[in-house]
Amino acid sequence: MLLSYHLTELFATPNREMSSRCAAASTVLIGRTCGFRQAKPLTIRAAEGQRAVISGMAPLTGWKKQEGNVWSTVVDFKPRRLFVRGRPQRMARRPREGWWKSAAAGQDSSHFLQDSLHLKKVSAEPPLGEVFVWFQKGNIFGTFPIERLDPEAGRLFFRIQSQWQRPTAGDLYWLQNRPEDIDGPGQWAVAADGDRYRVWFWPESERDLKWAEAPRQKRSLLEGRNVAHLRILGLELVGSLRDGIELHGAEDVHINRCIVADNGRAGISLREARGCTVAQNIVRRNQYGVTVSYSRQVTVEENDIGHNDVDGLVVSWKSKEVTIRKNYIHHHLLWGHPDNLQCYRDVSSLLVEDNLLLAAGQSVMLEQARQLTFRGNMIVGCAAYMLIFGHGNAAESVIERNTLAFSGYGCMSLTAHDYSVHENVFMTGHGKPVYGVRGVKGYRADRNVFFNTRRLSHATVMATDAGWHRDFAAAQAATGQDRHSIYADPSFRKAPVLFGVLDHKRLHECTRQRWYLRGGTVGFRVGDTVEVNFDGQARRVVSIDPSDGSIAVAPPLEAKPLKGWLIANWGQATEVRLDLRLRDDSPGAHLASDGGPVGSRVAISAYQSGDFDANGHRDLPLLPDWLGCQ
């Protein structure tokens, strides 16, 4: 049951416990008075057995029936997203799924894309809506109002917002937010109507209209400045145009068991925090999941951070002594350069331990960082590199007892100096190098398991200053390291045998059933079981065309692919349930210095169910139906 009242501003008094039920379209403001002593901190929490929701959503009312199944209303703000019972509705777009590709681009009175094949069929009558562009030069994304359409010339004109947004031939794009393109349930659009805005919506049923709402709150939902000795427990924070929880200057603050979703910037943002903990929260469908900057002695532990639009967890800007432990960080595959974990700008003394990082553009991206420890992590599935010590300035790192498996390129990218790499399991799932140590000083490594895939022979294992090695013994000789390490199939309990990534340059050609793979179809076989983005659904390869690097699968996807999605090939297996702990007969089962197994011991299915200590009991709040996987 959801009890509600409106809350506009809350000024807390010391040692007072509050049970806020619901604050619609409002901000909870917390100041220095929130807690004088650590022994008696202020607690803001949900009432026992109740949902406590702080929402930045505004209801949309006054709907009137239009032609067909479309309804409309006029509101005094411009919605950017629309929700029904907490579920996001889809902004109308053309093409309805997948991408169009520009044949040319340039600059006239403004920048334009040229695509005579498709744009000749598009109406130039207002409202013109927007264009979403994937600039291939720089891998940049952006949404722009359409200034003019010239169907005769097949040109679409828009104004860029940055010097980096330069359209070129081959850019991918779609049109969106055009009322005329609403052609099915759940679709909507919005356009200016005088000094107000008209919203069009095709609901699943007329009953959905009373549940329609859109984010309106411009401030963060729970906002604190210079706060101390505060506990935030069991709240739901949804629908701000900014952050769900934003604390700027915080000491001894604990954020526990909250659900933070559908916010326009970060779910949880800590800046200049010290001695704070973010634990056992669900943080999903925000632009960013959790961000930590200018902070020290912060712990991020046992959270589910997933399906955010860009990055999952960001630690940046002079933060130090940060611990990231036992989190499930997953499915960051969309816009920007999505990472499950990113650290940059003078981060030091970072401990990343016993986490499950699953499905990302890049699993971990590091730059301007040092004194880093990665221990016991299960890092699985990404389109690029898995653990990137980038730009020649991420150094002085310990990498031990991790399992890194199924990468688009390699398992690690080492570009600086002083790496201690011990007792890990590395498997690419393809024939490219596991990692390289060319030009790397201070590489020390031993008791690791290296492998590519049993589907390919003569794979490249490692790149060293002496060359690119297909023979692991030659790599050992070249580095003088990995004396006790082995090249062998790690014998995971349940795992794919091969791994691939969709070719982002051919996404406009992909259908729901036929996909084009970056690097081609080598190793794929008709009858193989494949999984997309580790979504848990088994599909079967029904045909392969090596000449164009494509495979066809059944059953098809629900919609055409959006990005360079991840394709895990499970071979002849019929069940696609990951367990990358080593079997008892694994060659790495007794390879560790203590005689035990190397690699991570994280139980993937337990983390996915919210059970971080694998005792059979969920440690997280129950996941609401409206916030399930997308």
C-alpha cells in the first residue's frame, strides 16, 4: 500500500526519527542541523511495512480523445519522459526500431544529414520533432531539434551544440518526438503549443491515462549541504530531472536499502564526502548510477547498480580511500562510452573487491589513478576491454584472484607501470590477445590461467616487447614472468565457449533475426545456443553467412539491436546460466599459492538474486515490478 502526502521542505532537528510517506514533486532539504553526534544520528526512513516514495513526477491530466486511439492534453512544462505505473513509455520514432544511416553530411545554413532513401518519405509539416544522432566520428550521441526538412533533396537540418558534434557520412540516426509517427500502444510525443506544451499519447488502455506522469522536479529529490551523522533508510526516490540523492559535503552519512530510479542525472551523488557508506540499495535507470567525487573513506557495498543510461559507478576528482565491495554492477551498454565502473582525475587508494561486473561497453575504465587493488572480482562480458588502465597514467595496481571472461578486445589494457598480476583467470572467448605488456615497466605476474577459446586454434595469447605470441611459453620467456602460470581451458562450471560483439557500423542492416558480427563468424556453428547481453534467454543459430559475417537466430529479438551488443555462444548447451567458478577438475583448482583455486569465487546467480553472502536470503529490498530488467 502506498500512503502519500505532499512534502515541500523538511528541516530536520537533531536525533529525530521521521517516517516520510510520499513527497510528490518536491525536494527534501537537509542542512547542518541534521545530526550533532554520531552516537545519536538523525534517521530519515520508511515507516515499518510501508513504501516511502519521494517523487519528482507530475501527473498528466485533462486528456481528450483525438483521432483513432491517440489522446492529448496540454501542460505547462515540457516532458522529456513519460511513465505509466512507473513503467517508461516509448517516445514515437522513425524508424520504429533500429537505425537509418546517412549517405552524406555537411553544413549549409546549419548542419545536415542526407539520406534520400528514407527522408524523401518523411513529412516536412510541423511539428518536425527531433533527431537523435550517433556521430561515428568520436562515438558521440546527441538529440537535436529538427530545424528544417527538405524531402525533395533528402536532407534534414539541425544545429549542433558542440564542436565535437560534427556530422559525417555514415552517421546513424532516427527521428523522434513527431506526433504523426505514433502508431502503437505506449507511444507518445510532445510539442510546443503557444506558451504551453501539447502531449499526445496512445495508451495500452484508457485506464492508463490516470496513471500517466512525467519527471518535472528540477532539483535533486533529497538534497543535503554540509550534513553529518545522518541515516537514510528504505526510501524510494524517483523522477527528478537532477539526482535522486545529492549530498555536497557529508560526514558519517549512511544510505541504506533505498530504491533510486529514473532520475535525470545520478541516482546517488556524493561530493566532498568523508566516512560515508552506500549499502544495499537498488540504483537503476538513471543517467548515471552512483557518483563519488572529492571524497575519502567512502564505502560502496552490496548494491545493485544496473541499466543506467551511461555509467554505473563513477569515482573521480581526487577521491581516495574508497572501497567498492560485493556489488552487482551490470548492463551499462547504452550511451556515451558506458562503463560499469569508471575512475578518473587523481583517484588513489581504491579497493575493488568481490564484485560482479556484468555486461558493459567497457567493464572498468581507469585514468589518472594509482594505488589500485582489484581482488576477487568476477568481471564478465564487455564490448571493448574489461580492465583498462588507460592513457599511460593508471598505475601501481594489484590485480589478484579475479576472473575476467568474454571481452570484445582483450581482458586488460595495461598502459602505465607497476602491475602485480597474480592468481587470476583470463579468458577472451575469441582469438585476440588476452592482454599486452608492450612498453609496460614493472609487470610482475604468476599463477594465472590464460585462455582464448577451445573453438579456435592458434589464438594470440599475449603481446610483449618481443612480439605477438601464439605460444604461451614464448610469452613467458619474453617477460620473465608467469613462471607457474598456465595456458589452459579454465573449466568453468557453466560458461559460454565463444564470444562476439555486433558490428556497430552495420547496425542499420541488422534485423531482429539476422545480426552482423564484428570480426566475423569464425567459430560459430549452426545449432549453437547464443545469448544476447547476458539476458538469460537461449536462442539458436539457424544459419551462418561467413561472406558477410552474419548469423541468423531463432527466436528473434523483440526489437532490432541498438548498440554493439554482446553475443555469448554457449555451444551445444541449452541452459544459459553463468557460473564461472572453477570445477574441481580445473587446471586452476589448486594453482593458487595456498593450494586453492585461482580466480574469483563470486557466485553469480546469488549476486543476481540480491544475496551477496550466498546464504539463501536476499540482502536487498524487493525489486518492484515496474523496475524489472529492460
